[in-house]
Amino acid sequence: MESGPNFEPGCPIPKSDHEHILLGHGGGGKLTRQLIEKMFYAELGNEYLNRGHDGAFLPPPDGTLAFTTDSFVVDPIFFPGGNIGDLAINGTVNDLACCGAVPHFISLAFILEEGLPIEELWEIVKSIGKAADRAGVSIVTGDTKVVGKGKGDRIFINTSGIGEVIEGTNIGPEQCRPGDVVIINGSIADHGIAIVSKREGLSFETDVRSDTCSLNAMVSDILGKYKSVHVLRDPTRGGLASALNEICEASQTGIMLFEDKIRVSEAVQGACEIMGFDPLYIANEGKMLLIAPKEDAEGILDIMRSHPEGKDAAVIGQVSSERPGMVSLRTTIGSTRIVDMISGEQLPRIC
Amino acid sequence: MKHLDEYRDKELVDKLIRQIGKQLTRPWTLMEICGGQTHSILKYGLLDLLPKEITMIHGPGCPVCVTPVELIDKAIALAMREETILASFGDMLRVPGSTSDLLEVRAGGGDVRIVYSPLDAVHLAAENPEKQVVFFAVGFETTAPAVALAISRAEAKKIDNFFVLVAHVLVPPAIKALLSNPDIRIDGFLTAGHVCTVMGYEEYIPLAAEYQIPMAVTGFEPVDILLGIQKTVHMLEHGIVEVENAYPRSVKKEGNLKARELLNQVFESGYRNWRGIGNIPQSGYYLRERYKRFDALTLPGIAGIHASESEHCIAGEILTGIRKPHECSAFGTLCTPEKPHGAPMVSSEGACAAYYRYNRVN
């Protein structure tokens, strides 16, 4: 079911004098205060945020910090399987997980367009709260700006995140080694197709849902046991193909993918056939590519499969020194072709 | 996935490859006419699997690739007018004109829209009565019926702000032009299954007879393509010159009679300049007199536009199969999908783009 504005009886919309976002909601005055206190503190509050200061005071870490930032401009803002709110939390949480870090603190900045229904903002903020709870992160600081009608597109969100790198790990695309295997935690291309199916002007519907979810719990479990993991990468924009090409280029290794091991749901495959898309290039928001020595693959797969977001985990390829810098695909009919980096835009504004 | 997996089945593929190999007594050169087939051949790595005696030449069957620069320049000029909404299929937006492309026009403030059906452009016209909506109609006989339908709908609904820039091209005249060229040596043809779904294959029978060349109506999945090759090789090895239907699940001999009637009602054929190839008689669609008021060429500001090609591009030789994409000195260096010098590198069905994407190392 689509996650559009729907209001649970136990969670009424905070009392507001206005039904829509006004320029004044970003003006720093009473309206801004109302938004922060009645909506943001109510849903996202914690000891750091509630101090209401210009910035957050955070405890010092024991080890190395990881820091990341991402902006979210997805269109439409509500889509099957999620909305721009949980996407903004999951995206930044997953970027930290890709660094081998346990995510702790998130900053949250909104750019709202005048006229955005307060109901929709409330729905998004509730999703943010739920996604943050699920990932075990705190929203510790934030900002709200409002731009005039027609100067933005309803809502843009920026999140930055701080995490603590799990000791003993050394994760990066350049660490990929011949003899490693490529693992992914499930089917590909669900997010991009879910978005496209809801795009205005595209009279085409499927039951595909976005895979947006946080992957940090699964990653932390894996890294707790296997410090040998070489690469973690979430294949978002540009899909599986682009993420793996970047890894091959950085490490000067070659990756051979096995087409019959890569899961693509029937609905996604059907949509791709109709639209002329290649699922290898379509965005994911709840997938993690993991590259590790072959001998650890079974153990890593066991851990992944014990998490709901990793139940369909599989080895989909292997790394070698052949064709350095290139990704190849062994097709289902037994031939081999290269899988190039995406060129130009295939689907704009998918995250 | 049903209706797809069985045509991508490894056992069937292996069986067809063995059958092709068994009947071979000498090398043969075949041309697949359609860019969709070229794309499949490269995407599924069929060149790796085929016996070495079979040489596949990739024909001019990418309508985006053969659209003359002049028409693209005219589309660009129209899109830059404040009163225009220009709509086309996504592939067309990146095709380079003389100095720009439609994506750049959009970035510069032009109203350029991607549509998935020509009827969407008619809806755009109905919703924006103060604008002139121009649909840039590109394609072979396959997509032309939808354009004809859009025009007849616009006529019926009295929508007078809908225009079409017609760049439709026809396959049989192009095959005739290829076969008349003494530099091109082809033993057999795979004709384009989608085109034949609309038009049937009656008009290919006299072509096969005149040039003594066997043809197989061929689909787009690996099994379809190999079946087309197998049938063509069989005819060649046995001295048979016929047009065989290797895509009967989609193609009837007479085609889609309703679509053909609509095409005939809206369009007439005439000379068309093919990018990189030149003028081919009777190879382009033009609007009949009754529909001339929908012709975007009648809009002001585009009459004096003439165009030039990149000096690096050997599109003509690529599109006629005289040279392979990687034999071009600009391939992969000066000319890439990010910075294309010629149309075969731009369209997803272009031979250069297919080689760059799937087969750069061979």
C-alpha cells in the first residue's frame, strides 16, 4: 500500500493554526517555533535536540568518526513503500554503514515550498521518527527554510550523519581484491521502478514497492564477526552496474557477475521490458553490495539471511585480476558481455 | 517470466547454435536490419556463441540514428520558440544536432517533454491551448501507426495547436538501397520483426527475388534471433531464395491491416535523406494534403535551416555495415555515449552505442 498521508487515531496532527506551510514558517519567529515544538520536538525529540541550541553537544567517540551528507529531492514525495522522510534517514544511515560505521547522530534540514500541506509534512516527520527509531539514531540538530510558491518543489531534505567506525575494519572500494566474491542482500531495481510507476504523466502501474530501509543492524552484525569485509556499497543512483564499475576502477580489479544469480522480481522485470530499462542500472534504496574473501562468504550469508532485509542474500559475482577496471556479466545463455557505467540520466530525481 | 524466459532459454539457444553449425559448409555474411536486434545480439553476447563462419553485419535499423541532422536542428529551433512545447521519445533528446541537442535546449529554458506515446502529446496540446505542441515523430513503420492515430484524434477533437515533425522512415526502400550498393556484400537478411508485425512481409518477397537473397522475418529475443539465423543459413545452404517467417507468434504475412489502412490514410511516401547514408527514394513518410495543417514544417522560423555532420563520424559506413563501430578511429576516444559525435553512439539502439556498452574489448 502506498504510504500517503493517513492519520492514525492515536497520533493526531499537532494543533496548528494553518493548513499549509507559509513563508513565515521559515522566518525564525513564532510560526517557526510552533513547527519546531509541536511537530519536530514532539516526534523526534531527544536529550540533544531538545536543548534547542544552535548546534548539538555530542559525547566524544572512542575511535574513528565517519561523517556523511546527502540531499533528497525525490519526486513524488510519497511513493509505494515509503516517502521522502524515511528515505532521507535510511539513505544517510546506509552511507555510514557503507563506511563500516555504527550510525549515531543525524542532522535534519528541510527546504519547504510555501503551500505544502501541513498534513503532508506531518506524515513525513512521523516517517522520519520511525525510521530513526528503527535505525537507532538520534536527530540532534536541524533547520527549516521556506521558499516561495514555485521556487522549490514541495519539500527537499538534507541529512548529515555521524557514526563510529567499527574497530578493526578497513573498508573502501580500493580494498577489493582478486579472489573476493560479490554479495547482495536481495532483489534489485525495486526503488527506481516504484518511483517511476507513480510519476505524473506515466499511465503505468505496478505493485512494486520501494525497498527503502536501514541496513546498519545487518552490517554491524556482519562486521562484528568478519573484519575481512573489503567493500560495502549501497547501489543507489546508477544501480548495481554503476556501483560495481566504481569499485573496479578504484581497485583495478575485474568483476564477473552471474546473471542467473541476480534477483529481479517479476513485476520489476516486466516494467523494465515495457519501459526499455535495464534493471542493472535502476536505483535501490535498501540494498548493500558486500565484497569479501570467498572463504568468508557462507558465514556472511548466514548472518545476512538472519535479518529480514537480507533474507534473499546471495553471491552474485566474483572478483579477479582479468579485465581490470571492468564489470562483465555471464548471461543466462552462457555468453559474456561487459556492463558499462551508466551514461547520462536514465531516471532523474529518484532519491 | 512467462513469454520471455522461454526465448532466453539456454538449452534452446545451445540447440539452435548446434543446428546452425551442423548445416554450415562455408562462411556466410548476414545483416540484421533492426537496431533492436543489434542491441540484443550484443547484450546477450550472441557473437561469442555463433560459429566463426557466420559474420553479422549491423544494418541501418535505428530510426534515431538515421534521422538527418537538419530535422534535429529544426526540432531544436522549434523547441527554442517560447510558444512551443516539444515532445518526443527519450532517445531523441540526446541526439546531437549541428551545435546543440534537445537536452541543452531544455536546460536553457526550452519546454521539452519526454512522452511515451504520441497520444500523450495530443493530451498536452489539449491541456495547453495557448501553446503549440510539436511531436517529433521518429521511427520506422512500427511507431508510425500511433502517430497516425494521434493525428486523426487531433483532427476529430478539433485540436488545432498540435503539430508533428515527421521523421518516419521505411525499411524496404532502405534494403533496396543497400542491395543496390556494390560495396556492400550480404548473403542473407534478418528483417525487422516489429516492422513486419505492422506491415507484414509481402513487400519483401519481390525484393528477395530481385536480388536473389534469402530473408527471415526475425524477432528480438536470443532464441528468436538464432532461429532467424538458422532459417537463413538453411536457405543459403540449399540454394533457396524465399522470405521465411521466423517470428510467427507476432507476424502475419499481411501484417496488421487496420494499422496499414490508417498509415495509408494519413501518410504518403517520398524521398528521405538518411543520416550518413543519403537520399533514398520512397523511404520517408510525409503527411497527406488533408493533414498538412498538422505539419510542423509549416511553423515559422525553420525554413532556412541547413545542417552539417561531424567530420569524425563514419556513420554512413557503420550503418551500411561496411565498417564495424570499433574500426572507427573516433570510437571510444573522441566519440563516447557521453560525448557522441554521431547518432549511432547516442541512441540505445545505435550500433556504436551497443558496441561501446557491451563489447568494447573485442
